[in-house]
Amino acid sequence: MLNRVLLEQTLAPFGVAADGAAFARLDTYAELLTETNRQFNLTAITEPDAMTVKHFADCLSLFGFVDFPEHAKVIDVGTGAGFPGLVLKLYRPDLQVTFLDSTKKKLGFIESVLSAVGLQGETVHLRAEEAGNKPQYREQFDFATARAVSDLQHLAEYCLPFVKKNGLFLSMKSVAADEEIQSANRALHLLGGKIEQDKQFLLVENMPRRLLFVRKISQTPSKYPRPSAKIAKNPLK
């Protein structure tokens, strides 16, 4: 299903390589994704080479920029079909990954992949603003990840409450997000975060990517996150 040669070639510039066991787990994921996608929509990208690069290499490139300590706690917010959280888990089974989504079917798919490869992970069927106010999730994670979920002003309020002080919120954004990022600076400050790095790179030729490292420098005030309707109507400014 996955094109192993293409995956290796794409990841080589980032110093990332998947051994045989990791590749087998990722390939099982790709096969189940394609199969399940026929029943309900998980991804618009189904051609094997495109899936190899745009989904799998894209998520694995994080390991070229981020040093995930052994057994680090990661929450993937709005995980959907599992990008990037499930890719991170299958590549590094030691990571303690929590998959958060409001759609039960998507979490069921993630559970089926984990079962197929013999791994365990926590799935949480809640909206992010609900989970972010629960003590068992609030400021309990070393990393929060989000990929193509929402505008950064909104996304920060959904994600930063999960991150421990000194932890990181990793936001995979478009290279064309300058205005969005500028508009989010005040929100990040109010929520206890600060952009530490803004990495722009080419995944492959003509495929630019951007990864924001938002450091949690102080606790998120207890009034955040607000209900989703308020976040949407009155984004933090």
C-alpha cells in the first residue's frame, strides 16, 4: 500500500528512517485507512504515492524537528483519521498518545488500527473545549498536536489548555498563514503560550510546509477554554 522507497527518499533529508517493524505498522494503517474510507469518509487522499507523501511522510517529518522524550505524553486534538497522532504512535510505540475527537466513528477506526498492530492508546470522545476543562486532561501533556484543524486563534484556545507548563503545542499550518499567525499572538499570550519557532520547509519539491512550536510559558487561566460558540463568535484578540 505505502511506497516504501518513496517514503524513505522523502524522509531522508529530515534524518528520519522507519525500520521494518515501524514500516509494517504504518502500512497496516494505510491499508485499513483505504478499506475503511470506502465505508465512511476519512480522507480525500487515497492514491498510494500521494498518501505516502502527503499523509505519512508529512507527519513523520515532525521527528526531524521535534525531540520527543521517551514515554512523552502527547494529545492529538481533532485527530480525525489519526494524523499526526497515530503516525507518531506507530513510529514510536513508547509515546503515550491520547486521541481526541468529537466523532465516535473516527475514534473507532483508530482503535481498530491500534488493535491490528498490537498497540494501546487512549481515545477520548469529547469536544476539545469539554476535555480541556477536565482535570484528568488539563495541563497533563508534554505535547499537543493539531494538523489542519482550525484557525490558530481558535486552535490555540482548544489546544493550549492541555499542555503542561514548559510543554509544546505543535501546530502544522499552511505556509500562507502569516496573517493568521500574526492575529493569534495576543490569544497565545492570554492562554500562556508563545511562538518559540516557526519552521518553514519543503516536504518535497513544490510542497511547502510549516510547523509552529508554541511553548507553554505559564498556566492557562481557568476561564479558558470557553464554549465553542464563544470561541467561534469572539476569538481572543
